[in-house]
Amino acid sequence: MTISTVTVTGMTCGHCTSAVREEIAAIAGVTDVEVDLDSGRVTITSDQDLDQGAVKAAVEEAGYQITGG
Ligand SMILES: [Cu+2]
């Protein structure tokens, strides 16, 4: 099991966090996604090495940006 964290900017409400959570949850191997709206911190649990490019693409697909790991 691998736990990764990224920081996402641009989220302003629960709909934003849901959009990010759903996009990241669709990535291969991801088993859990926790999104903290206030800090922008997203904690991703996966059962295989996480594809960071896929995470970036998922966040951008949801309409937000990753600012840090
Ligand atoms: Cu929102």
C-alpha cells in the first residue's frame, strides 16, 4: 500500500472536493482519496505505485491545479 499527498489549489466548496475525489479515485490502483478543502491537501491511498502524471491529469480534468507534493 502506498500513501501519497498532493496539494491542489482552486477548490472552494464541497462540490470541488467531490470532483477532485472522483477523478483521482478513477486512477488505476487507487483505493481511497481524502480531500481537505481548507488546506487543499489530497491524500491518496493506492495498492500499487501511483502514476503521478495520472494524478496531475485527473486534477486538471476536474478543473484544478496541483501546486505541490
Ligand atoms: Cu466548489
